Amino acid sequence: MAFDISDRARELHFRSIVIDTHADTTQRLVYDGFDLGERHADGSIDIPRMREGGLGALFLAIWIPGTVTGPEAVRRALEQIEAIHRQVALHPADLALARSADEIRRARESGRIAVLTGVEGGHMMNHDLDVLRRYASLGVSYMTLTHTRNTGWADASTDKPLHNGLSEFGKQAIGEMNRLGLIVDVSHASDKTLRDVLDVSRAPVFASHSSCRALCDTPRNLSDELIAAIAARGGIVQINFHMGFISHKFREAEKAHPELGRQMEAEMRERCGENMACRLLESDKITRALVGEGKLPRVEWTEIVRHIDHAVKVAGTDHVGLGSDFDGAGMPFGMEDASCLPRITDALLQWGCSEGDIQKILGGNMLRLMQDVEAAANSMKGNGE
């Protein structure tokens, strides 16, 4: 995508390690026989566009709907992990599997893009800590505690409370994640679940793809109080790019016209059936068509920078980063794919951010968090826990 940025922004962006902590491209690997090495006309992620956007590390989400549980959920999660590993093996000159900050840096030194994985939803653990251990052994870096529905041990932000936050088993799961060095992801978690996590976790936590509730009032976003609490314990908030999470005007229009959601669901089902990759991509296309018809307001990419700025004011520059939700949500205009990421660097420079602070937001904060989580796990192991 052609756009102009300053020479200073371009130079800064491409010498920085840029990390995106959440993309749903995995669905395409499983459903579409998708090749990351080819440039595609749809979606947001492939190797050519990651290169153009200076993306240094990408966390691919392992996701299935919360309605799928039990052994089938585990089977599908393992299938997605295998699909990611297969893509990396197909493109060894461009991609490198990673789990640690050091492995991201080594990938960078070798001229490759680091690929990491995160399990998006504790329902894929099947209430079994051995499954959690298996995911860790396969290189999974983080687990999101819930998706849109409660799990058997944690409440989601978009479901009716069932456990009043974390259950006792949920607290055990957090402890095991700390011991394994898995990052605890609080995106999608209810406010009470998040507070419980902060009370019990012995390592800093993060929100892999959540924006600011003060700017867009949705339970999927984080209140200033929770952003500050995450930061106070060394964690970070990775700003989500989805139009419905960065624009309050867009969110209000969706709520005022629920028939649009029903229309979208009907069209996706007709075009895609149960193919989740198709459904995710069609959702974005339909949303943009509704914007073109004037039924939903247009949201520009600059709203992302407003959320970054707000989160920095609440939490400080050491506690904010990028979690796009590429290939899984409706992207704002001007941030259609990974090639557009340098725009964020240019905008932050124009807003007066220092180069050092921008490098933290682009990826430095995530590298530090990964090191801190690893250090906490090593400390627990050193104490025989």
C-alpha cells in the first residue's frame, strides 16, 4: 500500500524490532491451504507485506470458538500449532520459530521474522494442566484465559459472570503458567478475573489485544484503573486495531443497529458455512461495505495512535505495545495490513514521542516482558516449585 512517511520515521521503524502480539492468520493456514510466502490480495498478513511493514515478530493466535470444548478443542489447537510449524519449515529463509526474547533477537540478526504462538482461550486446555504443559512444550508463548464465553474456571468480559472472576482451579492454572514461563493474557477476561489474576500471578501479565475503554466504551477494552494496575505490576497493554474497539462512534452505531450484525452473520454463513478463515475475512469485507453504504461510520487508522497515546498517559511508555488483531477483526482505513505499520511510527514522531519511547512501544516493551516472565519462571524452578 502506497503512503508517505518521513525519512526519519522510515529509518527508525526499520531499525526497530516491531512486534505484533495478536493475529488470527492461523485460521487461513488450517482452512485455506494458505501459503505465507505468497502475496495475497486479501487479508492482512503474508511474508511480503510483513517485510514491507518492517514486522520483526508476529504472535499467531491458536483459536477455536468457545462452543467447541473437551478433547476436540485440544485436537484442533494442536492441529493449528502444527500448521504454523509447517509454514515456518516451508520458509526457513524468512521465518524462524521463537518463544523467548533472545530467540526473537536471533531471528532478527539472521534477517528472519520471528513467529510465536498464543492459545486464545482457556477452553482449549480442557481443564487439564497436563494439556497446558503440552502447549508449553510445543513452544506456545501465552494463553488467553477466556474468549467471548466463560471457561470452566474464568469469567469472560462478554459473558454473564459464573465464577466471580477466577475459580480455585483458575488460580492453580495461573500458578502453573508462571512456572512454565507462559505469559498470562488478560484480553477477553472480565474485570474481576483480571483483578484476581493480578492478585495471584507471580509474573507480570499482559493484554495481547485490548484498547482503552475511556475512548471506546466496550467491555473488551480496559478501564484506566485496570491499565494502571497491569502496569504497576510490570505488565503491558497491546493496543487492538479493530474499528469496534478504537472508535466509540462506530461502537455506538453497531449497538444502535443490531440488524446489521444479523445481516453480517447471515451473509457470512451463506458465503462461508463453518469455514472460520472465510468468515473472519468476509466479516471485514462486509463491515467495509457497510461503511461505504453509510450504515456504519468510517474509522481512520489514526484512532490507533489515540489509544496508544491514552494508554501511555495512564501507564507510561514502558507498558504499551501493539496487538493488531489482523485477519480477525475489522481494520480501520489506512491500516489494512501489515505493510501499513510504519504509519504508526511516523504518527508517534509527529506527536512528539522520542525515538527511544517509540522503540519501546513498537516492540521493546514486549521483549522486556518476555524476559521478566522467563526470570520469574526460573526463580520458581530455582526454589524447587
